[in-house]
Amino acid sequence: MAFKNLGIIDPILKALANEGYTTPTPIQQQAIPLVLQGRDLLGCAQTGTGKTAAFAIPIIQHLAEKKQIRSGIKTLILTPTRELAIQIDESFAAYGKFTNIKHTVIFGGVSQLHQVNALKRGVDVLVATPGRLLDLINQRFVDLRQLEIFVLDEADRMLDMGFIHDVKKLIAIIPAKRQTLFFSATMPPEIQKLADSLLTKPAFVEVTPPSSTVDKIDQHLYYVNKGNKPELLLHLLQKKKIGSALVFTKTKHGADKVVKQLQKEHVKTAAIHGNKSQNARQNALSDFKNGKIQVLIATDIAARGIDIDELANVFNYDLPNIPETYVHRIGRTGRAGNSGIAISFCDEETVKELKDIEKLIGKKIPVVEDHPYPFKGTLSEKAGELARKKPKQGQRRRY
């Protein structure tokens, strides 16, 4: 099926062609007609499935086809991170290039001056993070009384980042009569409850169940002592001649430490995390996309907005505490029909995390035994069975 078969208007089809898009992804194919019908939508989709276009395209068409003069903010897209907000706004710019849709993005961490000036000029579509939006509403720079469409994107990440209370405050402000589009990669009970309270007879679209991993992603597991992880990472980057890699760490401090270790070996590297300024984060992401740096080190929250179609390699330098996060991380590769490689390190402190991940995805991650930094201790690099077994009563587990 082609985009032209979904009832999309010519100006948007022209913009999509300019972007090189001709065939919709499964979520776009399912969601676009439903949104164009004015239906509320509950979308369960992982990163990389094309969900931004799934709501942006029909929203642009809805606004472009309105014959009366538009006044006030008609669409609000609420998203958890600055990076994701910026990328959504860029998508509206790309898909709405040949329409007269006005849009802007607001987020914290920078001066509000330019954002306020853009709002004063008038916008149809506002993309925002919760904190800055509430702040500008309280300052009376944002008026949502004319809102027609509300999009809540990455709802599960909103929960993870502690934004749910802010989301509920905003829901109390916006008009009750509206079209609501709700997207989440996972549906924990609190998110399901929020969706039930927001949506009216919604259509449900699910693409790739949240507990599964993309088949085209080649997964590998390396057992390694914590102190040897920097050397193993460098070895793999050099041995496999990896052009670019996204590397996940648990902490901001850990990300900075890995950057220093790789830079010492003349690997062009940068980090993005919450302690970095907005400009620093955007510059690092831009340099990574443009190939100026080889390795981007990221924490989960900062990486949520990363959208790179041809990213071939993802490293789990630190395994995540939440198993679903593993699925999100490796979903950064293998996008847009491409293959990808996901490499994970398991050390003496993350055996439980590995067990939880394998339980979630329903399979064992293949172990690579032939490497120069095998695990030394009671944890076998073959399977880690000794460390996974519960110690006998009165016996302490050793690593």
C-alpha cells in the first residue's frame, strides 16, 4: 500500500515524496485513516515504528482542510523529553511543508523568550514538554481553550520520569470535547487507567507487542567483569570496525566516564544526558547523525528522542533495571526495515537484570564466549547459572 491510498491530500503527499517516503509503516497504515475519521486512538507501538507520522500526517490534513480562518492552538502534542519534542516539531515542518500550518515547540532548560515570541505570532500546533507548558500557561502565554486535538506521546516514559501529575493537571485544563490520541510503548496498569480516563470509544492499534524484540536485530551477550567493560567496548569497536554506535549507560556519571575512556583512545565520542545543556545535547546528536563522532553515549531518558533510521549498532554497556527498557534500547536499531546489532554486557552486578530481560523477551540472548576479557569468578561466561541460582540457606552468593 502507498500513502496515496490512505486518502492523504496532495500537498502532504508531495512533502512525503520529498522526504523519500512512499510506503506507510504498519502503524501509519492502520492509524492514519482512523485519525482522519476523527476517532480517539490508543496506539501501542515501540520506538522506530513510525508513530510520529501516524498522528502528524492526519493532524496536518485536518488543519489544512479547515475552510474557516484558524485561531488559537488547535492541536497540542505532549511529550516527555526535549529531544523528542524537537523531532516531532521537525516532522510537522517536513510533512506540512506545502501547507500553511503554523507550529512551534516549547521545552525547559532554555530561555523562554523565543518560545513566547513564537506563541504570540500564533500557532496551530504546539509541541511541548509538561513543565514548560504548565509554566507558560500560568504566565498566560498559552491558551488551550480552542484545542481540538490532544496527543499524549510516550505515556509510559511520562510515568517513568514522574510527569504523570503534570499530565493530569493539563488534562483538567484542556476542553473535554476533543479528539485524543494516546501512544505508549508499554501499557502498565497506571498508564492503562490514564488511557481509560482520557479516551472515548477509542480505536486500538498495536504494532509489535511491547515484550517482543525486532526479529531483524541480531542480539549478542558478553559476560565481562565490570572493570573490564571499557576495554571490551574499545576492542569491539576496533575489531568489528563499527562505523557508529549508540551506547547506553545507567547513569550520567557513567556516561561521562565512558566518554573520557574512549576519547583517551582517540575514539570520537560524546554524551547526552540530563546534566548537559540543551545546546550540548543537540550538537552531540547532530554530530552523531552527521558522522562527525563515532560513538554516542546516552542515558535512557536523554536517548528517548533519538531517531536515526540507519543506526546499525546499539550497546547495552550497563543492562537496564527495567526489562522493558532493554526492548526500547535495542529498538533504536533495526529501524525502517534495516537490520541491526545489539550487544549487551553482563557483569557481576547485573545478572538479575539479565534474567528479567530474558524472561520478558522469552528467549536466551546468545552468548559470545570468544573475546579477550572473559568473566573471571564463579559466574560462568557460558550461562551464568551459578550466579542465577538462589544460594542455599546460610550461604552467601559469591561473584
